[in-house]
Amino acid sequence: MPSDHLTRRSLLQGSAAVAAAAPTLASAGAATARPTAKGETGMIPVELTVNGREVHLQLDPRTTLLDALREHLHLTGTKKGCDQGQCGACTVIVEGRRINSCLTLAVMHDGDTVTTIEGLGTADKLHPMQRAFITHDGYQCGYCTPGQICSAVAVLEEIAAGVPSHVTDDLDRVALSDRELRERMSGNICRCAAYPNIIAAMNEVAGEKKA
Amino acid sequence: MKPFTYSRATSVADAAKTAAAMQGARFIAGGTNLLDLMKLQIETPTHLIDVNHLGLDRIEPTPEGGLRIGALVRNTDLAADKTVRRDYGVLSRALLAGASGQLRNKATTAGNLLQRTRCPYFYDTNMPCNKRKPGSGCGAIGGISRSLAILGVSDACIAQHPSDMAVAMRLLDAQVETVGADGVARAIPIADFHTLPGDTPHIESALKNGEIITSVTLPKPIGGTHVYRKVRDRASYAFALVSVAAVFGKDGGGRFAFGGIGAKPWRTPAADAAASSGAKAVAEAALSGARTTYHNAFKKTLVERTLASLYRQKEARS
């Protein structure tokens, strides 16, 4: 245990307070200052362009990019799953590349451009990949979906750019196939096992691109 | 995470000097392993020096006909580099066999070399681990050790080195170029870069206090068929139980390096010398001195069978 002594009671009280505060935070919309953990050693200014919008934050250096997005910018589309780079639910696109936002510090991305699921499309104007996920039932519970979609969009770009994968037979001839898509999506786990439908959605978008 | 302060390095010399002067300082590049360990408080740096802006992200030819790979070149970019694909195929293959697309986009060449073991007892802070807490004992010896090392191990530690990339680097006789806190540059042969656990398993490399990796150089390309075969519990995104990096020459010769079985990326001259005698002879030579547990003894058989599979594949192609 860390040095802070938590009792069950104080933990429950704390959770209740968080639950009560949540609606206020969610409705605030804009970036707000968040209380920082004890022993914090100085805030650092961080400037990001998130989904086309410039944002200025003051962050504890421990803040992951994931927490900056969710807790400070209230972009809760990006999900926290394992928080250790295994599940891919936190996948976002930074400077044009998909990464695990849980395994990187926000301060390391000062000046960077970030695209989250909220930046790909909206309910009124879906990104083709979002539409294809709906058409092909590429999810059940939906928790992994934002990460799956960000990853899927980046995967098609990686294939188009000729980046090889573990299953590419000839490293110089990268081509689209179900096998390639499955391998490249292995960093995104779906507990509901919507995998075949995700591959179908990706194939549809890839086909549209070709046409 | 424990609190820490953060700065961006402005030059290699400045980074090395700062790291040596501040006790508890660590470099951060990709951060995919360091931050994971910081969340678990296995790593507890007091200061992070962000080295991402030092411009060490180029791949360029050396005057000797080899390749210099900047310390910050991302795993994705190294695997996809045209020269690497053409002349050092085994390196591309090893990189692509590791981690996930997201992690390869972030992970760097130097960071990959320095990634820490995936021994479950190292990760579980409720367990003894001489690597995590020197002198606390080893939970893995006598524990559940299926994934762990059988070569280069000691009575203090049987942790395996997790990298795929480093196995290919070992095969290719790479050199690790560094700058020390005193500003002096040196090149460390990859064979000497990772250290064996002995009775100091917490020491994992030849790097000195403050010393920073600037690049990794590869000698002239080695002709022949480059292969990397990784055997693991899942088809993708899992660490190796056994991996074999090999280059088969047209003359029947070959060279081999192994992952998943050693305390460091494993290579022996005897295995290379046995290349023309086939898989069994290579396996026997490579596994000389192996020390197995009840759970990981299967790795010896798996090494031989993985080699046999590579030999069959090579023969089918020729």
C-alpha cells in the first residue's frame, strides 16, 4: 500500500463525494483545474491541439495523456481499461499515429496534435469507420469501441503507407487482408469478442477508400 | 505514481550531466515500459529527463558500409525503413514480432534495449525479487517459472530478457553508442551491453551513472536468408517463450541468436559453428549450460523444434 492510510469508510466516503461531484464536472464542459494528489511537486503548462481545438492546461507531471483527456478536458470517449498498455481502450491518434494514451505523460506531448474518438466524427456526421462499426455490429458493450475505431482508422493508413507487419510475407509488398487486419489490431482487446465484425467494418472502409 | 519533477533535455551532454548529478533521475523516451513500472511503484524516479527532442531519430549509413540507428528511432520506423527491410530483414522481423502497433509507434531503439524483464515476480510487489529489491530473495525459483530463463541464470535470479529487437541486434553484432556524464563517447558491443544477473540482478547493463545511448550501429549487411521465428502463447502481442533469429548463408553456414530463454539476448559461437550439422547440433550447442526448472524445462525441446522448423523452411525454399 502507498503511505496514505485508507480505511474502508474513508474510501467509501471519498467515492460518494466523487460520484456526487461527477455531474457538475461533466456539465462544466471546458477544461477545469483538478485537485492534485498529495506531495505534488509543481504544475507544468501543457499546450495541446485536441480535435482541432487548442487547449492550455496546468498539469501535475504524473498526468497521463489519457487522464488529461478524460479528467481535464472531459473527453470521456477515450476509455481507461487496463491502464497499462495491454487492452488498447485508450488508443488515440497523436501526430498522426495511434498510441496508448495511458502509457505516455501529457507533459511529453506539449505542442502535439491529438485526435480522439470525439474528433473523428459526431453523432450527426459519423466518420466512415464509425458508420461501418454500426453497420457490421462491431461491438456489443461498446467500452473498447473508441479505441478500436481510432486504431482501425490508423491501421488502414499504416497499410496504405506500406508499413509491414508480423504476417507480411514479403516486407516490401504490404497488402490488405483479413490476416493483416487481425494482426495489426492485436493491441485492441474486445471482451465481447466482436472481432469478426470489426474486421468486416474495416474491410468495408478499406474498400470505399480503394474505390 | 510517486511524485517527480520533469525537464526536457536540450542536448545529449546536458542530459547525461543532469542525469549523473541528480540522484534518482531517469531518462524517458517512449516511456511504454518505464511508466508502466512507475504506476506500480517498481520504478520510482524523482526526476524525469525527457530526451525525445534531442534529434536522435535518424537512420543513416556509416562510412564502414553499415547503418547508424538513432536512439530515438521508433520501433515502427526502424522495422519499416527500406534499408533495414532489404539488408537487415531479421531486424525488421524481430521488431514486428514484438508488442502491438500502438506500442511500436512509441517505443524507441534505446528504450527497447533497456526494457525490463517480464518475470511475474518482478512485477508482483508482494513477492520477493532480487532484481526489484536486492537481497529480498527470488520468488521465481521454486515458483511458477514457465516463462523464465534457462541460460545465464543465477541462484539470485532467473528472469528472462523480454526483447525481440535485441535478439536481432545481438545476431547482427550491433554496437551501442553512448555519451557519458563526462561528455566522453564510447561504443559498447551488444554482447557486453546486457549483463548477467550473478548476485547483482538489479544491474542489467554496462551503462554507467548518467550515460545515455545516442545510437545503435550495425556492421555491413550479412548476406543470406534472414529469419526470425517467435513461439508464444498467443499468435500476436505476447512475449516469447522461445525465439530464434537466424541468418542462413548460401554455403550452408549460419548464425543464431535466441530470445525468451536467456537472462540476456543469447548467442554462442558454438551454435554458429554447428550450423552445417543441423537443428539438433545447433540446439545442443546453444543450450550448453542450461539450467531448467520443472516448469520451463520444455524450452529446451522447443528450441530444438523451432530450429528444426527453420531448417525445414530454409530447405523448402532452396
